[in-house]
Amino acid sequence: MEQIVLTYPGKRPAPQRAHSGVVASGDLEVLLEPAADGGSRVSIRTSVGGFGELWKAVIDRFFTRYDGAARIEINDSGATPGVVLLRLQQAVEASEQ
């Protein structure tokens, strides 16, 4: 199991907690909650090691469009980058409803 932590600036706090996805074969879950300090912190736990650069590229891409300040926890079981972005977008949408 590999753990990756990334940080990003945030302009506005995420409105509320949100959850998307489930941890199962080939999928992942995203837990999102507002950040008190104005920045975003992404903690990734993945069962597939050696993909730190790919994770960073996917999360960097997400934060080019998302300006919220949030604590995001990702629990991965081998999801593809497309699923990662989908689950992140679903969590943001749920938080903003």
C-alpha cells in the first residue's frame, strides 16, 4: 500500500462534507470536507504502488478547474485516471448541493 500527500491553494472553503464511490475491485472512494486553513490537502491511499507521478498529474489537472479549499481523502483499489477525476467531480458536486 502506498500513501501520497499533495497540497494545493484554495480560494474558497468547500461548502460541506461529501462522499463518492466505494472501495472495491477497480474503484475508489473520495471523502471531501471543508478545510479551515484555506488550502487543500489530498491524501491518497492506493493498493497499487509506483504511480506517484501519475497521481500527481491527475490531481494537478483536477485543481486546474477546482478552486475550493478542502481536505480530500482518496482510498483507491486500482481505479483508472478517468474514474479518479469522475469521483472527484462527483464529490465536489455533492458538496456544493
